[in-house]
Amino acid sequence: MHPHPPVPPTTPPTAPPTMPPGAGLRHSIAEFIHARRNQDRGHGLFELESDRLLEVNLRGTVWTKTGSMVAYVGGVKFTREGVFEHGLGKFLKRAVSGEGTQLTKAEGTGRVYLADDAKKITILGLQGDDIFVNGNDVLAFEPTLQWDVKMMRKMVGMLSGGLFNLRFTGTGMLAITTHFDPLALEVRPGHPVFTDPNATVAWSGSLSPTLNLDASLGTFLGRGSGESLQMRFEGQGFVIVQPMEEIYFQRQQG
């Protein structure tokens, strides 16, 4: 019987060399510019440079949310909308409702870059569609779209503020914003959808939401609560919500 050959001693693995924090994120200036430069993907008028930065390939006119422009290239003129530019009717609705969405008209030829508080951007191509959007979540839209300020009926007397939204109809591009990834919920006859008003971003024009109050959940503690105060959607359509509350709706006090 032959003896087993001796087992060589085990060599402990060599630990990888440590790198200072952030060393893997370092770039030369040329590398950084190459990696982060704008890219024309040929997507048309509205193009996402990232999920939080919109490029508008402007050849004419686009309406944008006031304060959303972060950069532009080319011959572009920005004009804040006039008091009566969209008609006396819209002016009066805004004055009565407190709907505070301010618009700026971008005109000319060039590239305009838009962002809003680092919110995520979704581009919707309307083709004869009808959609309601919370005014604060509108980033930009083509002038080919018709829009109006609309009141959410059956809510007056229960809420102060946030009673009005913007309704878009027609054909054209519309860019909206949400905190993080939005969720689209289907509404079907006999299967209503309930949402927190402060997390509700948009819904199809075929729907007329009403308020649903669950008094068993106690007081509002000074603010609208999605647990006790809900928007009820019935019929056929969709609702878009975001995973974060923005305080638009508040219960009237007193």
C-alpha cells in the first residue's frame, strides 16, 4: 500500500486591493462629456434624455410648465402666458378655482431641456384621446391639443383647493411628471377603483370621480388622507397614480 502524498499547505486567498470610495466613478473630463452628452435618438418632438429630463426638438411652438426649462440650444423665445391669452373663460375658472398652473410658451427652432423637481417623466401621445391631469403634473404639451380647466363635481363643500384639473383632448404630445414610477389601474364596469386624492395623477376623460368618505377611520388630522378620503372611479377607463402623496386636497375646517 502506497502512502498518500503529502497535501500541500493551503494558501489563503489574496484579498483584492482596496479602492478609495468613489474611485470607480471617476472620469476624465473627456470621458464624462462623452458619456453624458445629449443623444438624438430620432424620437421626434419629445424625447427623453433620461427618465427625468425631457428634450423638446422644437420646430414651432410648445407650451411648458413655467420654471421647468433647465437649458436650451438654438433660437428659442420664451413668453409667459398672458392673463387672457387662453380666453376669458379659462382666466375666470383659474381665478375661482385657485388652479395655479402657470404656462410658458417656447417658440422657435432648437432644443429645449425640461425637468421638474427631478420627477419622472412620461410622454403620452394622444390620438383623439381625452384625459384629465393634475395641473401640477403637466410638464409640456403641443398646441394642437385642446385643454380646459375642469371642476371635479360633487366635491365642492367637502374640500378646499385641488377641485380643478386640466382636461386635454385631441391629437398631440403631452408630457406629465410623477414621483417615481407611475401605476396605471384599469377601471371596469362593476369594479370601481379607489385612490388617494394626493397620489392621483391622471385619469381617462370617460370617468367622473366622486369622493368616498370613510368616517370610521377617524379625523383627517389637519390634512387630506387617502385612508379616510378617497376618489371613487366607476365606469370604463383608467387611473394613473404615483407612489407618493402631494398635498393638493384638504378638508375644509370649521
